[in-house]
Amino acid sequence: MVLEQYKEIVGSCAMYTTMAQMLAGTVICKDIYKKGTTKGVDPMPFLGGIGLCILMLRYALMLNDSTMINVNIFGLSTNIIYMIVYYYYAPNTGEVLTLIFKTTIFVLIFLVYAQIEHPENVEFRFGLVVTILLLLLIASPLMHLKQIIKTKNTEILPFPLIFMGTLVSFQWLLYGLIINNVFIIFQNAVGFILSIAQLSLFVIFPSKNSRAALLSKERKED
């Protein structure tokens, strides 16, 4: 393949961009700190990120891919920190603990499966599981689509994560094409499309803060 000679460069770019995406969670945590509460903030991007990073790390170890291993170790560390912040400011910690418990059990089931599955089948089948879960996590903000359309407001969506996710999906798509891994290609092609769809919502339905800033600017100009 033409891009084969650029494998290390594309892999490094994808790795560092992914790490930058993972750091975008600090913006959300900063907003939580300012408000003093997690009200209106969905914990699943953080909690799902922890679970997915653990499973992706297991898959990366199967592939013996150092780029993916480094990314998921970093992602696991940052998402744990974000989840600690979320828990500290959560008004109902009981609900958060329930979600953490369910996620832990869910992840453990697949880790055990990876251990007992036949070595010849585990890479393909575990890769399929990880792909499905990744796409569900990427698409999770769309669960709020009905509320967004009703209120015509995208404030509930984590824009920094979605924006960076778009860049990340595109770069990992290139990397998947280079190493010829069908799961990485598929999950990031679909992920890129989903991210673009979510970004379009910010254009169609700007957040209240964006509209307020625009109105304020228009008043000043008048």
C-alpha cells in the first residue's frame, strides 16, 4: 500500500491526537467545578471511556500494537481521573455507584471471555465486541437527540469530545487502512460518520450560550 511507509508517522499522529481528545475531558470537568454540580452532564463518556479503554487495551495486547497500547493506558488513566471528579460533584452518588458497578461487571464478563475463548477465534470475536462497544459509545450522545430537537439546544452534548473524536476517527481510519485491520477500518469509518452527524447538530441547534453571545454581539453593533 502507498501509505505503508508512513505507518509510524500516521500511528504517532493518531496516538497524540487521541491523547489530546482524552484531555478534552478537562474542559467538561472545569465546567463541573465552576457549577459545583454534575447536573446536566452525562457520566457515560467518562465511565464508558474507562470500560472501553480496558477492553481496547486487551485487544491491543492481542495485536501486540504498541501505539494502541500506549493510547489506551493513557485513556484509562485520564478517564479514571475524570470519573473521580464527576463522582465528587455528583448530587446523587448512589446512581453513579450503580453505573460503575454495572460497567465493572460488563467489562469483567468480556475479559473472562477473552481468557477462555480459543486462541484462533479470540482476536476476531473480541475485535467484533470492541468494535460494537466503541460505536455505541461514539453514538451515545445521540440518545439526547429528542431533547435537543425539542429544546433546539445542544448544551447537553460534549462538544470538545465530539470535535476531537472526529479528528481521531479519521486518523485511526488511515492507520487501520495501513495495517489492514478490518475492525479498526470499520469502527473508525462509522465513527467518523457519526461524529460528523453530531457536529452538524451544533450548526443546526447552537447552544444557549452561543446564541446569547451572538445576541449580545448584535446589540453592541446596534
